[in-house]
Amino acid sequence: MADVSLKEAALIVGVVAACYWNSLFCGFVFDDVSAILDNKDLHPSTPLKNLFQNDFWGTPMSEVTGVVGRAELLSSIFFLAAFLSYTKSKGPDNTIVWTPIAVTVFLVAVATLCKEQGITVVGICCVYEVFIAQGYTLPVLLDTAVQILRGKGSIPFSMLQTLLKLIVLMFSTLLLVVVRVQVIQSQLPVFTRFDNPAAVSPSPARQLTFNYLLPVNAWLLLNPSELCCDWTMGTIPLVESLLDVRNVATLTFFCFLGSLLVFSLRYPGDSSKTVLMALCLMVLPFIPASNLFFPVGFVVAERVLYVPSMGFCILVAHGWKKLSNKSMLRKISWVCLAAVLFTHALKTLHRNWDWESEYTLFMSALKVNKNNAKLWNNVGHALENEKNFERALQFFIQATQVQPDDIGAHMNVGRTYKNLNKTKEAEESYMIAKSLMPQIIPGKKYAARVAPNHLNVYINLANLIRANESRLEEADQLYRQAISMRPDFKQAYISRGELLLKMNKPLKAKEAYLKALELDRTNADLWYNLAIVYIELKDPTEALKNFNRALELNPTHKLALFNSALLMQESGEARLRPEAKQRLLHYVKEEPQDANGYFNLGMLAMDDKKDTEAEAWMKKAISLQPNFRSALFNLALLYSQTAKELMALPILEDLLRYYPDHTKGLILKGDILMNQKKDIVGAKMCFEKILELDPNNVQGKHNLCVVYFEERDLIKAEKCLIETLALAPHEEYIQRHLNIVRSKIASLGTTEQSSFPPGGTAAAGGKKKSFQNLKEVKNEQKTTQTTIDNNKGHSKNGKVTEKNSMDKEIPRRSTQEIKDIEKKRVAALKRLEEIERILNGE
């Protein structure tokens, strides 16, 4: 093997860098999204062993694995490394050096893990050993075999050594194949006619088309001017007749290939050996993608030409060398080489920009081929991801026109109509897609005849119609139909579980999720959904266990972090609060812009009596969401509980500006205005507003009664308390306050009667006296109100008789009872606010 100088290596690296530098500015597109961005195997929490159990997409190899298993470029690196290692296995005097062979076997295994076609390097090593290392030609081998069969000779020792090396290689290859078959559980991948139409076509169309694809691939190597990211579906029409003119291309290809093969195997010399190795690199790695032994999931794929392109380059370089050695053609050969390198470099730079985004990639593909419905669909998907649903719909509809029986295209149309809130059109499209599904054939496995993603038509249709409460049973029937077609359809169980919860059937929902968990116990979302079911079943202990299981599988599962913390908080168990706090802190780290996380941290701090910390968390929540109702109210409540009532007022003003009908906010504001600012008018407006919203609100009505008492309108206060007591006959404090008012009315009545003038001429004087009594009532009302709510002592007018009477009616222990009631009221307000927040989904 010729050595490569440092200058030559630097030149190659420089040319490659110049051609591909602009690709660094492109994003993840097409298969990159599934293979990289959405691949769970790339998560740090995924066990390393999963890399050997799952395919390139992170899917278990026992499920939907095709020829596209690993990165072709990575496979090519180990492919070449394995071959280069094998070239060192021949020692002096044709002895065997086993270390390079062992390294070769290891590198073959690695290349195969990267991509299945990596195993074909074994065939190249065998050809190299026989025809290059040992120098045999086909005539020599045939002559030796004939002599041995006739008994006129024995196998030469050098040939025995060659056979031994080949047996070791072939045995290692067989072992790799057995392991591979065990991994996929002896099942070939399932493809549909949309992936590879020729694979399901009858003879002779299947054979003619597969053979025609060989010159198509050869032309892509020779003239890579029209490249396309996807060659499935109707990209290349079937060759259905021997009279099809394309058969000429097939015949020409086989003639050319045959002539090169005969030349390389029949004649000795360096030229024939070079051609032979070039042909091996072109042909053998392509065999797994040739449909000769099993169907593949594409018509043409440029990626499978990476290794064959090495052989093609060797063939071109060998031919160029032959031409350049002739003096008459030397200059023109160099000019042609420079032109080829320059034009291909420009083409590469231009092609790189096609991969800038999914939209640019698929639009470039449509310039090459407009008969591939998948390309129209993919452009639609790119526009859909940009929320450009109107334009996306145009491409999806075009896909259905290019391929009317494309189930996926009709599903895309339905989904886009749904996004455009055109439910009727969406349902019609889903129904068309459903009608195109293969019919069930008794005794034949349905899963083998339908792509799993096509079954999503049942899921999408059910998800659409279940928005109508009267069609829930119909939606459930669709889920069950999908499950009957494919019992391992995990998503159907998940969606059905959600529906059953909506139908208030938590036990059946539990069964659906448990069935889904039988199919995939490593799905954190499933454990989370099961936890929600247990919440519906009023079993918080089991719910918390399932939340914890979800977090074991995915420590950053945001919903599990948040809702498990909320469940711990709602349990009221102090021992769970530290863990709840840690989970909420983790949640706000993952979702720093979600005000709900900070709000619940504030609620936890309030439970722990950490008022300063609670205030900080509430303010953070409000800064992110200024109209956060629960945060505003609870911050105001926190201020009122910590003797900062006046600081609560501006918070309540903000709350009531956003939510004028917030009853508890009105109650708290009214209490502060009456007891702290002595603003009776403002408090009265708050309580009257409450009763406008809810005439039966006991809290608001009682407080309005107290306002009447404060205004010294005892008759109105009495009537109000009677009405309030009728709403809550078991509330002892209302009855007690009613007794106080009646006592005041009785005492004032006695005073008024003794001051009336004698006889019947007291009309005017009586009126004047009544006015004087009203002023006194107002003064005494202040004492009565103070005793009821604040218990601060004598009134300013110092009526000892009335005060002593009041002390008898309300002994000291009643004051403590009132304080206890107030504490319970505040706690109840807080709990009601929490419940309301949970029910409203805040």
C-alpha cells in the first residue's frame, strides 16, 4: 500500500473542509430529528446497554428495524479500518499473523453495529486474500479444483492457510448474523407499498424494477447532479413490461459490469487487481440494499452509496491514471480532472445549503421529483412546524392528488383542518384515510400488512370526535378497534385511558394504562398518567408511588415533579414538605418562566410559617404573571396574617382590577378597610358587591350586618343577622352577635321611653329625642362593633352602664372564641383558594 505524504493528507483535508464548511450553519433536518433530537438513547440517564438493544432511532430492534440502522459514515470508517487491519495478516513466507485478524473481527462487529452493511467487509477481505494477497486468478482456482476432484493432486499448503483464514472470517460472520437475528427475534422489518412499491408488485414488474434500480444507482455515482433526500413511493415508476425502454439501461449496465468482472478475474496483473477491488467495494456493500435477499424500506437511497462510492472513485482514478500515462492525453486528462473536482466542489457547496432547514431540503427534492407524495407531505410538515397551516394544507392536499391512496397524506390533511378549527373537514379526511386501511383477513396477521403509524388514523379520529360529549362512546370504539388490529399498539391504550378518565371510568382507565405498561415499563409518561388515575380514585399513596416511578425513569419529568410536589403539599404531612420543596425547586430550574412553580413554593413556605420566604416566592410568581389570581390573593392574605394589612390593600386592588368578582378578595379587602382603615363606606361597598354576586354568601352577609351595626342602624343589623342565621343556622357566632344587637336595641328602647314628655304633645319633642338617641346609638355602635370584632375596650363616650352590660353578655372566653373563629376563617379562606386554584388548573 502506498504511503500518503503529509502534504497529500493536508491537501485532502483542506479540500474537504472547503467543500463542507457551510454545512456547519445548517440545522438538524429530516432523519436528524428522530435519530438525534428525539432519540432517548442519547439522554444521559439512558443505560449504555440500550445502545446495543435499540436501533439508530432509539427503537428496540425487535419492533419496525430496517436496513437503515446506524450512521453510514461511521460504519464506513470501521469498514475501512477492518479491511486495512486484515491486509496486515500475511506474515513472512506466507505465514498467518493472528492479531490483525482478531482486530479485524472486532472492527467488523463495530462496523455492523453502526450499520448492517458493515458486515460485507468480510467478503472484501476474502476476495483480497484470494486474488490479491495470494495472487490467484479464476482460471488457476478452477484448474486446481479440477485436479483435486480428479484425484491428481492435493491442496497446496498456502491454499490450506488461506482456507483457514477464510474459515475464521466466515465463522465470525456467521456468529454476527446469528446474534443479529436473535436481536430482531427472527422477524424481518415490515414495510408497506408506499416505502418500496416494487417489493409488493407481482412478477415480472418486481424483478424488472429491482434490476433497473442498479443502473439508476450507478448513474448517481457517475453523475450526482440531481440528488434527492427521499426516493420512496412513486419516485421511480415500476418497470412493468419487457418492452419498457428502461430495460436497455439495465442490459447496458450488466454488460459493462460483466466485462469488468471478467477482466478482473481472468487476467493477472496490477490493473486487473485494482479493478477487482474497486468492483468488490462497489458491489458487495450494496448487496444488503439491493432487495436480492430481503425487501428494504426505500426505492433508492443515496446514503447506501457511501462505501460503493469508494470503489467507484478507485475505478475512476485507475482509468484516469491510464489516460494520463499516455503523452497525447496527459494534458487533457489533467484539465478534465481539474474540471471534475471544481464542478463537484461547487455542487457540494450548493447542495449543503439545501440542508439548511427541512423546508429548503424538501423543496430541493421536489425540483428533482414531483411524483413522490412523501416529499409534498414533508414540505407540509415543515410549514406546519412553523404554524403556517394554510400553506401546509396546500402541500398536503397535493400529496393526496399525487398518491390518492396515501393514508398518511389524508391524515395530514385532517390534522391540518383540525388546527384550522375546521372539524367537519378534518373528520371527512380522517374517514377517507380510515377507508383506505387494509381489511382484516382471517388467519393473517394484520400488523404485517400495515405501517404502525397508519393506525394513528383511529387515534386522531377518536381524539377529534371526543371533543363532543355525546360521541365519547364512539371515540372509545375507535380506540378499541385500533387495539384489536394491533394488540401492542401502546398509544391506543394511552389515549383510551385519557378518554376513560374523561368518561369518569377511572378503573377502566387504570386497566388501559396497566396494559400499556406491560408493553413499555420504561415510559415515564405512562407512570405519570397512572398516578393521575390514582388521584381520581382518591388513592394519593399509590399516586405518589407512580409519580416517584416516573421520576426514577426521567428525573426531569416536569409534570411529575410539579404534581407530585403538589400532592405532598396537599397531604398536610410535614415530613413530606422538604421533598416537595426540592421537587418544586427542580421544577422551576427546568421551567424558570412558569409562575406556578414559584407560587407553590410560596404556599409551602406559608405552611412552614416562613413568611419572608413565602413573600419572596409570591412576588416572583406575580412578576412573571401579573394577573396570577391565586398568587395575588395569597400574598395579600399573607400580609393580613402578619400584621401588614395596609401592604395587602394595593395587592388586593390589583387582584380586583383583574378579577372584579373575586369574592374572597372582596371579603379580605372589606375586613381591612373596616378594621384597619375604619373606612366603613369602602367596606360596605365590598360586602354589597359580594352579595350581588352571591346572595347566600354567609361571610359577606355577616360582615355587612356588622357594617350596619357600625352605622348604628340596629334594626337593619338585627334583620340582617336574622337572614344570615337562616343561611347558616349552626353557626354559633352569628346567634351570639344577634343577641348582642337585640340587647342593645332593648337597652336603647328603655332609655327612649323614660325621656318621652307626658301627654300627647310630644310629637316634635319626641322626634328631637329620637334624633339624639340615634347619635348615641352611633356612639355605642362603635363600642359594640369593637367588642364583636376587635374587643379593644370602652367606647369613647364612656357609658359605664352599657359597657358593663356588654361585658356580662360577652365574657372574656368569648373573645378567645372569636379569635379562634377568625383564625379558622383565614385558614379556610386559604384552603379554599388552593382548592380553587387546583380546580381551575392554575
